[in-house]
Amino acid sequence: MRGGHGESPGTARRENPLDCTEYQGRLPEHQVTLRTPAELADALPYLLGYRPEDSMVLAALHDRDGRGRFGGRARLGIPASADDWDAAATQLAHGLVTGSERRGARPEQIVAFLCQEPAQGETGRQVMERLRPLSQKMRLACGGLDVPVVEALCISDGRYWSYCCDRTECCPAEGRPMGLPGTSVLAAAAAYAGVQVRGTLSELRARLLPWETTAALEQEIALDRGAMALVPRILDGEQRVGVAEETLELAVLLRNRFAAAPAVPGTLTADLRDDELLDHEEAARLVLGLQDRATRDRVAEWMEGDEAPPALRLWRALARRCVGPYREHGAAPLTLAGWVAWSTGDEVEAREAFAMALGADADYLFARLLHQACNEGLDPESIRRCLRTERAGRDGAAEAGQQDVLGDGEEPADGSKRGEAVKHASTSDVGDRRRSRHSMRSAGGLSRVARSIVRKRAASGSRARTAAGSHPSAARPRGNASEVSKDAGSRTAKGASPRSGSDSATRAGKTTAPRTARHSAPSEVKGSAPRIPKQRAVRQSEVGPDGTSPKNTGVEGEA
């Protein structure tokens, strides 16, 4: 930022400790120099990758050849209560500085931003004055870590104010208007480089939030039916492998269905179309099947190439189906959505999805590990490499087994060679199934949410069957009921669908009711199962490349 705050003609130039700020983080082939607070305020969406709202943001500056360059960024939702501002400011500053130090680049200076739109009857200037104490706390928190804040801006109602300048000729009390979006030098450079700025975090979260329409009740009923049919089979060691195979078949069917669906413009329109591709029963079976962590790890391999885009859409659609008491089940599809987004380069959606997964289930280790790795700025290629190796090894073993069965040469007339090969293949298959069951258990097996469903609903389900007119002894042979549910599930997984059309070409099912209220925040649902963990007011999160996280849930950024 050369020349400090904008000077009026005839005024003396005020020396600014930050001689020149250059942003180079998202435009590696383009160097952009920012000279005024207006350009600095306009740069914020490009620093984060989205347009912040209700946010407190810190951006690190590194001194290189007498010029300040942007480094890490950290963001936190502005706490609703001023009593929490001290803790939030301390957490944000500590997260940015320590995260930068871990990556060997301690910032020399920091720029602070406060972004909040006026409430009804409030003006932007009143927002600025109301948030002034928070700005001071952020400056003190950074100063306590020996990193000075050289500029602090408040952005509200299309205007910006500086908390570091009291000169009315350059920083009037009514603030200065921001430029039109997309008209700055930085916006032009970003467009030339192909960098896109997403919408707000609330718009991104709306794509992942559970339904709150009348269709949500139908989906909950389908989940109830699916839980009573599938969860006991998953808990049964003898039937778990079969359920996993059915789940994978259904997932492949739905992924192909999504891939075959023609593209439509607009995110909301696209999401509504994807919802129509997935029916309630399919969604329920897949959501419940993904509670087995070994199955979840298998579909996590759809992370790149032609498999990734339809997979991401499928995981989003499934997250929207985790309604009512099944919101904890959303941890699996949310984490998968975050993983595919991160693997394909969308760190903004990845962090948001990981944070929402931890909000659904704070103990979901898969989401916690990926969230930390993403925030630490690790390359997802190392994880992709591991998943590729697993997939190649499994495919190689399958091919080897097939060759053993078929044989490479002529077999004796008595068929002894074929018999030995079949016997060997059968033995290998048994071993593979045993190893598969062991890997499911070692990977954590079924989630605690699914186990809770069985414990809390098995008794009521048994009473309901008896009351319906069946003799108590008829409910005793569980094997028959399992076989029926297995056969029904197998038929659906192989492509049967209540809808005509190219079922083999999509990953999700349809719903008959339109989804019109997804943009409203879901209310907390209380019921007998399963337990919904309460979100903490402020959740610590590591600092990583250009942060994104739900409001008041954690620090994110890049160091």
C-alpha cells in the first residue's frame, strides 16, 4: 500500500510503515501492487477466495526487499456477544502467528479486517463504532505476540473505514465508498489468471445443509425404515461384507447416474436437479451404508478425474438428506464432499465441509484429520497416492484371482486343474472376506450413531411388528427377515428404481417435493436417537491456506 491513506490534493503525504503491499498468493504469475486502503479492502475476497460476512480476518505481511507481501490469512466469525471478543481476538492472532511459525515464515506485520452488514435500522458507521472495541482487542492480541497491526479496516454497507487513521481529509467519518466489484486492478488480474471468487459462506453452507421442507419428513421415514433393515445386518459380522458390497454397487449406480445428467446453470438449480435424481430409499440406504468406515474409505477413492465431479455432487446431495435425528449421519457425506473438494483444488468448500462434519459429529476422526491437514497446507497428493495404491492393490488381487480360476493353459480332461484353481480361489476369497471384516473393525467399523439406532429402536420395532398381527414366534427367526431385506437391497442396488429413465447413469435418487427453504439455518432436532452434539461457541482450528469455516466455529487461514 504505497502512499498510505488516500491523500487529497495539496495535503502532505503521511509516511506509512508499510511502504508497499504486493499480493501474490493466488496469482503466482502476476504481481499486483496495492496503494490505497480501498484497494486493500477490495483485495480481501481474493485473499480468502470468497466474500466474507460477519467475519474478523487477519492477513500476515512479510517484509521482502522493503516491501510487504501477503502471507497467511486467518478468519473467525464475529462472536455475537462482546464478552467473547477477547477470547476470539486472542485465538485468531495466536492461530495466524503460530501457524506461520510452523511453516517457517513468522509475519512481520498484520492487516486486520472487520466485515459485517448493518442490522435493521443500523448504519454502516454505527457498525464501525460498535466494532471499534473488537478492532482494538485484535490489535492488542497481535501486539502481545510482537507483531504490529499496520492497518485495521471495517467494511460495511459498501463503505470502508480505517481504525488507524483519524485524518478527516483522507478518512472521513462517513467512510469512503468501495469500488464496484470486479473493477479494480486486482480483479482484472484475477480474471486474467482464471481466479474466481466464490459467494458468501452462507451460500456455500446452504448447499450442504439438511432439508427443512415437507420432503424432509418423507426422508426421515425412509431413514427409519432403512436403519431397522440395514444396521442389524451391518452389526452382524457374517452379513456386513454383503451390506458393504450392496452399498458400493448402489454408490456406483448413483455416481454414474449423476455423471450422465446434463449440466444446468446456477448452483441452486443444479442442486435441485440433483435432488430429483436421488429418491428417498436410495438416499437412506447409501447414507446408512456409509456409516461403515471401510465402505466410506472405498468411495473416497473417487477423488480425481471423471469420477470426482459427480462424486462431489452425490456427497452434497446425501448431506442434504441427513435430516432430523439423522444429522449426525451427515458427518460421512460431508467429509467425503470436503475431501473431493480439497483433492480437486477447492479449499474453500473443503474447509467448510470438514467444519460442518465436525459440527455434526465432533468425534468424527476422518473429518478431524483431513481438516487439520488441509488447514496446515499439506498437499492432498500424499493422501491420493495412498488411496491409489489401495485401489491398485485391490484390483490386482481381483485380476490374479480371476486368472487362478480360469487358468492360462489347457486343463486335463478330468478337470483336476480347474478344480484346484477353484478351490484356491475360494480359499483366497474366504481370506479376503476375513481380512475385509478385520479391516472394518480396525478402521472403527460402524459409527456410534448407527449403533445407537439399534439400541434405541430395536425394542420399539419388535413391539410394532407384534402389534401389527404377527405371532411373537414369527419375529424370532431373524435370518428370514435379514434375507428378505438383503434380497430387496440387492435388487435395488443392481439398478431397479421406481423411476423410469437412465438409472444406470446417476448417483442419487429423486424427491417429489421441491426444496425451497434450504437457505434457512436448520433448527436443532431433539429425539430419542441419535444424540446431536452441541457445537462449541468457538472451536480451535489450525491455520491453513485461505481459510473458510462456519461462523463462530473456528479459525481458518493460510500461514
